[in-house]
Amino acid sequence: MTGSPPLRLLAEDVEDLAVISAALQDAVTRIGDIHWEPAARRLTIAFNRFRWEAPAGPGERVRSGLQLGSVLEVKGRNLRREAKDAVLELLALTFDPGEAPDAAPGGVVTFTFAAGGDLAATVECIDAALADLSAPWSTARKPEHDG
């Protein structure tokens, strides 16, 4: 891999999850690359992640996998499950502990996608891992943000 080594990140609290969210900002995935395994209580998503940490240059993407453990339920909003090839662009990954004081350390991890869709995973606790899975490749399309 060029420049920096592949990312390997773990999250066990809100601050850790914010680091993973920053690494995944502007990552793209297909609906078909989202896998919910209720019996294993695991949600796995494969992304093409923009390498924000890479040295300045034309930009790079890398295939990455994110896995959430201790998942109790997954709900999607404005995501068409039958459109397996539909592309989603991740804007942010957030955690809401909810209002019940006895629910801690559980809550909801929300994946917010461009164009208004989101995926909410109810979790017993924050248990996330992000790992780069491939060599990076060059891309001419660097994500841009207003303001």
C-alpha cells in the first residue's frame, strides 16, 4: 500500500466511533454489501473508503470492511433492499444512547447516507471494527464539501 499503512481500528465508546466515522466519511457501498446476521448478532458492511489519511495527491480509495457486534436489531429508512446494486455514500456514523438510564452502554448506531437514507443498528454496546482489505487505487474524484 502506498504512503500510510492499512487502517485497523476498534471502537468501544463514542470517541472511538467518531474516529471510525471520520475514516469512513464519503465511503461508498452497495446495498448488496450490507449483511445482517441476526443469529450471530453481527452487521458487516463492505465499503470503498476514500483514504483521507493518504499523502496529498490525486486521492485514493481502498476496500474496507466494518463490522458491528452485539447487534440486536437493524432498521433501514429510505433504502430499497431489492436494489442490491444501488450505491450509497456514507456521510456519518453516530451513536445515540437513548433515554433509558438502564440501557447503557447500549443504544443505536446510525449510518447516515447522502440523499436521505439511513441504517439504524440497535446495539447492546459499542463493539465495532474497521479494517482495510485491499491495496489502495487512485481516484480522480476527491469528495468535496460545502463550507
